[in-house]
Amino acid sequence: MTFTNKDRAARIGKLLSRFNKHDLPHSCLIDILADARHWCDRHGKDFGKLDREAYNHYVTEIVAEQEGCHDHDN
């Protein structure tokens, strides 16, 4: 399935709204990011490395959108 950046933002919005209905979305995002770091610690993953890879995906998706190409699935 191909996602647009609007789809990607909506997908995380849904996750944030389900994560904790009592906190503001940005607070939920902070908690999710902290929890992801704990998960990485427990599973021997390098959060910094994964975060850099995620950032590269983000940049690629932004560039693809700016160039009118919406077929990047990462």
C-alpha cells in the first residue's frame, strides 16, 4: 500500500489518540518515544541508529512529496 505524508501523519494521530485519552497528543508522543527507547534497551537495539534511519525515511518522503512522487513506501 502506498501512503502519502498526510496518511502517515493521520496514522500517528490515531496512535496518539489511542495511547492515552487523558493526555495531550504531544505528551503521548513524548511517552511513546521514551517507551521506544526502553524497548530498544531491552531488545539490544540502537535507538539512535534506528532514529537516524527513520529520519532518513522522513526526508526521503518529504522530498518525494515535493517532487510529486507519492510511491515511496518506507
